[in-house]
Amino acid sequence: MNFPRFVVLGLGIASLWNVPVTAHADDFTLTIRDHRFDPTSITIPADTKIRVIVKNDDETAEEFESPALNREKVVAGGGRIVLFIGPLPVGRYEFFGDFHSDTARGFVVVP
């Protein structure tokens, strides 16, 4: 049976809307509060790409920085950012808040 092209195209587009949306199993959240990261350490699986959500509960900006992870991004006061890291081999990777590096420190641990 021949269908007009716009019907076939419409059905194809409609099928895209039925794709289920699932939460990411590999999401990790860091919260900046009182110029400190909470938690100060996250453990992630080796050889896996993960998504890190950094929420800043402070009123002032902070910068998530990690030469070891090759990441550097400012988080506005009251804002949030999303970073993707990995896949990483076994190791311990430091990160810190560049604006408060004396208190905002942490690690990504890959066992």
C-alpha cells in the first residue's frame, strides 16, 4: 500500500516522541556549601563515562577545577553545571574550587 510521504514522515517523527526517558545510572552530584564540596569524595567505576552535577548552594561563584580530570568550569552562586568525565583508569583524581582552594577540595576515586 502506498502512503503519502507526509504520512510516513509524520509516523516516523511521532515514534520518536515515544522513546522512554530514563535517569542516568552513572550520575553523581556534588554540592558546594560553605565553600566546601559535599561529598568530598566520589567513587566511580573504572572505564566508565559518568555525568557529574555540581550544585552551588553558596551565594558566590566557585570554580570546579581539576588538571587531573582536564576540567575547569565556573559554577554561579545558586547555579549548577554538568560535567562529563571518564572513562578513567584506576586512580585518585583531585578536584578543587579555584576561588576557595583552601577549603573546597575533593577527589574522584576509581578503585
